[in-house]
Amino acid sequence: MIEKIIYRFFAPAGALLADHNHFRGINLVRFGANLNIMLDRKDYEGISILDLSIDMYHSITNIKKSRALTGNWNW
């Protein structure tokens, strides 16, 4: 009984931390003036949630830097 509980709950948690996994990732999308205009899109799939958070942080900081350089703060 306890082996089933461990396998069911802790194995997926361990897989999320693994370098390569079979879980769907996250789509990071930056929209323009409305939802019909996509300015940037990145797909993160099959990577560790730690790598995912680092990559998303870098993407967001790059967006902020580009807005600061161009002076365009409008969505």
C-alpha cells in the first residue's frame, strides 16, 4: 500500500526535478495591443522546473531591458 502511495505522488515530483521528463511545459507569451497580436512566444517542454524557472526569469528580464531601452512601456 505505501509503495503505491510513494510511486503515485513522489515519482512525478522527482520527474519534475529531473533534467529530462515527459511533462508538458509552459508557453510564455507576450501579447501586443490585444490578444490577437503575439509579440513573443517561447515553449518550454520536457525540462526541469528549476531550468524552466531560470529560463523564464531571463526571458522576462530581457523584455524589461528592451522596454527600458526603447522607452515603450505600453502593452
